[in-house]
Amino acid sequence: MLTNEEVAQDIIRKYENAVSEFDDPFGLLTFTTNRETIISLLEYLRDHAAFRINFLTDITAIHYPDSPDREYCVVYHAHSLVQNFRVRIKVYLTEADLHIPTATSLYACANWMERETFDLFGVIFDGHPNLRRILNMDEMDYFPMRKEYPLEDSTRQDKIDALFGR
């Protein structure tokens, strides 16, 4: 059975300074890499004789508007069906450069996930075969999951704060 420590040490040996911020919240091995390394790392984990982390579960993003030079985080979840082992990999991007390589050459399922992440957050997956909106209208000129708008409409008159515990 694989352990987080065993997998983390192997990744550190292979990628050295290209990986960092290792953690294991709720037992899930989590770490950070960069856009230059992500495809090589996913391929390494997939093809590793012992790990066989061969199922890409999810690709998504998170918007951190108050984190300079790390405003966006692209998150990959992958799973070894053979070893029953999961991993989370994060890649931070700046708001000025939302480009990251596509993983569609490694995983066919990345096609839809990357399109969804582009559609909701505006992350551009370089080399994607069909990067266009998948859930929203093509005419939308914004990305709805970005934290660019207030949570509430301050102009509404029909809300009574006392009814909402305020």
C-alpha cells in the first residue's frame, strides 16, 4: 500500500525544486508545482510502475484575488485505481498570465474539464484542441466563478437585515 510520505519523497527526488508546499489534509497528498512541470509530472505519476496514478478525476481552478502573483490556482485531482491512492496538485498563476499547458495528450477526459475551467475562470490551456465555452453562452464577456463581483446587491430594498440575522 502506498503512503503519502513514500510518494512525496519520490516526487521530491525526481522534481527537486519544481515541487513544494507538501501537505496531506484529510489524508490526501497535496503539493504545488509550476506550469512548466505539470504535464511531465502527471505523465510521471501515470506511468510510474508502482504508483500508476492513471485516472484524472478533476481539473478546476480557484480565484484568490487578494494574493499577489498567485491570483489563480489550477487544481488537478488524480487517482490510482490499482493502488487506491489519490493526489492533489496545484499550479498557481498570475492574473496577467493565465496560460497553462493542456493535459489532453495524457488524458482524453481533460478535454471537457479544461473547457469547463476556461469557461468559468478564464484559464487558457495552451494546445487544447477545442478551447471554447462549454456551459455558458459564447457571447458572455466575463467568467462567472471569478470573485470580481459583490456577493449581494447593495441596491436591493426588499431585504430586511433583521430577518437574516444581521
